[in-house]
Amino acid sequence: MNAKIELENEIANQAAQELENKYLLLTPGPLSTSTTVRRVMQRDWCTWDKEYNALVQNIRSRLVGMATAQPEQYSAVLMQGSGSFSVESVLGSVIPQDGKILIINNGAYGARMVQMARCLNIDVVELRYPEMQIPQLADIEKALEDESISHVSCVHCETTTGLLNPIQEIGRIVKAKNKVWIVDAMSSFGGVPMDIAELDIDFLISSANKCIQGVPGFGFILTKIEQLQACKGLARSVSLDLYDQWNTMEQQGGKWRFTSPTHVVRAFYQALLELEQEGGVTARYQRYLNNQQRLSTGMQALGFEMVLDQNTPQSPIITTFLYPNEDDFSFQALYENLKQAGFVIYPGKVTDLNCFRIGNIGEVYLDDIERLLTAIEQYRQA
């Protein structure tokens, strides 16, 4: 047997073993994907090929069509890297040197936007709240009395807790003051119904490996074309220049400026088709909501308390639970036990609370939630 065959056999055996050890990712992304999404990545693509670039254009068109019933106002830009790369691309590309941004921060991802803006030497006004509190509209109105503020940004679904921020109400205030409205919808777009034209969002940011159920490798920005055109020459980065990325894709039929994640793009296209087959965003939202509601009910029956109270909007994306008031409780022990049972959950991210998080999105169904609850119950009784 030659070395090439031995290597192929070794790779095949390793892949088979990994499949046997597969677990369900109950996280806010990366998340568990369908077999068919993973399978389409087995073909190589050339970034210059017309077939591949046509695929990119198809994705861009589908994204805009999914986002709004007024697609003529918007365009989609794909950007290499994780979702945070796309957030930084927007912050660094759309705010002029004399601009100022109000960032509404009630979680780790709002805080990350503040960190990015300051690193880019952007003038920042931070409106900060505890992670379990939704922003107060009166505070936003007061902050916008500062007429030098040109842009406002907020995270829609803060996966720190699972809180869903009221972007419709915030957006009304922002646009009444004629500010540019930036929404980080990383963990909600594709899983929570919205029309970005009705919400009057100027820049919406999301990622391939969230509710559309693709794999990690790129993010995307849905933007008003007139706002994007006004960004020419403003970028503080070459690689993350949002206008140049868009202009290249527009002028060269889907071409990326630099090497694109071709396998990931093909997987994302497949994920978009599967979202449509499921019944679109409304149907996917209902599945996620059913998952979250059953999880919450079941976990409370097992003695776990939710971090968010009943008066705080809870997203269907991820749910955060407090550690039980027991001296011998160990999150790490629970984590390892559940991983052996075929589930991976997330540690907590709230500053002052001992908590953990369980995601409800991805290729996850009610039967999976029931199996998880059974596994947790068995662990608690052991």
C-alpha cells in the first residue's frame, strides 16, 4: 500500500470516528448544521470563475430579498472573517473623521463595538446599561440632544443573556433625529422576522454561521445603497473597506477583492435554500421559539432559574440560567456530562452572575430539547 492510500485511509477513519463522537452544539453560533450544508463543501471552487461569482451574486440578491419587501433600496456586501470583522468594517468605513457615534451597550457585544470604535479613534458616546436591562428610550432621546452625534448603533439580540433589544422603538428616535442607524443583528437575522426598510435601518450586520445555519467564515452587511455610496474614501482599513468591497462586487459580477472563503460561501448558499424550504424566516422563528419555550419550562421544572425576568424581552436565540443555589454545583461537571451525552452548552458571560447559556438555534428540534432535558435530569439525580 503506497503512502497516499495509507493517508487517505487514515483520514477516512478519523472522519468516521469524529462522526461517531458527534455532539449537538447548543450555542449561539457556530451551531449545528445540516448534513447537506456540510456535504456541499467537498468541492473546490476558483474565486475567478464565473460560476462561483454568479453564486455570490445569487446569495447577495437572496439576502436582500429576505431582508425587505423594498429590495431596490438595499444591497448586500459579503466580508471575510467572523461577524466581528463585519461590525468593525462598518464602524471603520461609514463614520467620517469628524463623525461621532452613540453606542447603546447592554452586553458583551455592545461593549465590543465600543472597544472597536475607540481603537479606530472614532469619537464615541457610550450609553451603558446592566446586561439584564433594556435601554431606556428617554435616555436615548436625551443623548441625541448632542447634535454632533452622526451615527447610532445597537445590538439587536444580545447573546450575553438572550435579551432582545427594542430596535423598532429605538430606530424611530434615531431616524427622527436624522442619524445613521446601525444594527448588529448578528444573532437574530434569519431567525427573527423583520423588514429592514420598515425599520429604516441604514446598515444591518449579520454572519453566515447564525440563524441562516451556514458555517463560519464570512459576515455580511445589508445597507441602503445611498448610504453606502456616501462612504467612498472614508475607510480606516484596506481589508475592511466596506465601500471598496461592495463596489468590486458590483462592478465585477460578484468578485471579492481578496481571497474569499469559497467552501463556506457554497455552504451558505445551501443553507439559504434550506431556510426557504423550511418556510422562510417566519417558520424558522417558530421552530426556534418552540425550542426556547420548551427549554425554559423544562429547566425551571428542574430547579434552574432564568437570568431574565418576565418583563424583559427574551429572544428565541439563547437562554441564560443561573447556577442553582447548591454548594456542590459545578458547571464544568455539568458541561462534561452533557458533552458525553451528545450536547455542548455555553458558559455564562454576565459580569456579576454565575450562570450558563443554552442556545436554541441551528439544526435543533423539539426532540433534541427533550433529550437534553432528560440528560440534565439524569445528571441532577445522579
